[in-house]
Amino acid sequence: MEKFDSVWDALGYSPEERANLEVRSHLMIQIEIIIEENGWTQAVAAKKCGVSQPRINDLLRGRIDRFSIDALIKMAAALGRKVKFELLAA
């Protein structure tokens, strides 16, 4: 049985695509956690994130293809969060 480092590896993405997907996934999960911890409805979360309610629905449904890193950073900033990246050896 072949083993993979991540789901992105298993799906055959290039290293560049994997890196992008991993960052977007992590940001989406962190924003979802903030929404859940605060008990916000999608409408409230949308207002706080500066986006529409359908955008929050996309985020909560994990529709990663609908979000850029830039869009997710803007949402995090609207929530008063700072995004920090670290470069690690591959």
C-alpha cells in the first residue's frame, strides 16, 4: 500500500499546488473554528468577515476552490487576526 504525506499528495497535485491548497485549507479551518467558537450564524459571520452569507456557506462546506489565499487573509484580518507564514525545508 502506497503512503502519502497528505491528501494533496494522494490526489496527485504538484508541490506548488499542494502548498497553496494546504495554506488555504488551514486558513479556512481556522476561520471556521472562530465562527463555531463564537456561535455566530452564517449571517453574523459574514458581516464580521466582510463577505456575503453565501461566501460563509462556501467556507463552512469546505469549497476550497472558491477561495484564494488573499481572500482568506482579508477575512482573517476582518476578524482581527494576523496571518503568519513560515518557510520550511521541503
